[in-house]
Amino acid sequence: MPKKVYIETSIPSFYYEIRPEPVMVARREWTQVWWETQRSHYELVTGIPVLEELEQGNYPTKQLTLELLADLPVLPLEEAIDDIVKEYISRYIMPKHPLGDALHLALASYHRCQFLLTWNCTHLANANKFEHIRHVNHLLGLSVPIITTPVELLNNEEIVKDDER
């Protein structure tokens, strides 16, 4: 059975990133490479908060970002997830905004995703937070997703093989 990957808001956002700064271009390219070459190896899922975040604002790639996720299953917001979010906030794992990072982590953890794919390296894909997340999830009886970026989840062997064809 393929491993389950929770697609967080920054992934479709960076897939269609238009800012010209080198770091933005690099993240866009890594996201596109991962999406095109690796996603078929996983069971991709997302959450209502991701769709709601992408719906906010008026930006030129809005429709494209939403279409990228159109075929993905949306994880249900079970009642227990609210309690998990409150625990994350009270234990200072995530910022207080309950519709943000704490909710993404709670969804991925509660639904036993093996990975949470994100470009949010401040609050989510942050090695300095991992042990704290692992400890709290253990106390709550939750699985601990590997919180990572697309570049860390690339299978470089397959990319090289594809490039050689």
C-alpha cells in the first residue's frame, strides 16, 4: 500500500509560484519535479483548511492551485481534531492561529499520514520542532508524520533514469 502524503497549502502555491527571486524559483521547480515524477508513488490527500486557505485572497494563479488538488481526497475534520489543535497550541508546538499550521499537523497525525509535505520550514518542516512534536503526539496516542519538503522526498535515482531517456 502506498504511503499517505498530506499536501499542505504551500505545495500547490509553490507549484504555480510566479515570484522571480531565486529561492522562489527553486522551490517552484522542486515542487513541480516532485509532483510530476514522484506523486504517483504515494496516496495524496489534503484537508479542508488547505482548500480554504487557497480560496482566500485574489492572486493570479488561484484557479490553477485549486485545480491541482481537485482530484485529491479531502480528510474529514473529526471532532477529536479540535482537541489535538488545542493541545498543540497549549504545548507551544504551533502558533495560536487554529486554522493554520496546528490544524494541518493535527489532520495529518490523526489520519495517520506518513508524510506532511510542506514548504513551511518555520512552523512545520523544522528539525528543531520535531522532537517536541514527536513527544506530544506520543502522549496523545497519535502517529508522527515525517514533515518534509518536496526536495527531501525526491527519489533522485528515478529522476536520473528519466533524464537519461
